[in-house]
Amino acid sequence: MLVLGRKPGEYVLIDNNIMVKVIKSDEGHLRLAIEAPKHISIVRGELWEENNIALETAKKVEAPAT
């Protein structure tokens, strides 16, 4: 994992086609702008985690008891 400090207006590029820009930083709140090709899925972390928990629960329900 790469950890960077960025100020508002600064950005990082990922693979020359994804830009993550700091728009606003205020008292522990951070606002980011992400520019990426349309075929790249962008999902907030809490939604990704929620979806993965639901998938794991469904797999356990579907798995036959041993």
C-alpha cells in the first residue's frame, strides 16, 4: 500500500489513466474527485465491504452442511 500526503488541488495518477484528485480537506473530512475510464468500476469502500459480507453469508447458506 502506498500512503501519500496530498493538498487540495494535488492529484495522483494510477496507470496513466486514473486520476485521484484532492478537492477539499477540512477537519478530518476529505473530498476526492476520481477520473477513470468508463470500464473501470469505482465503488465506495463501505459498499464494497457490505456487498462482500452479503456474498459470504449467501455462500454459507448455500453450502451443504457436513
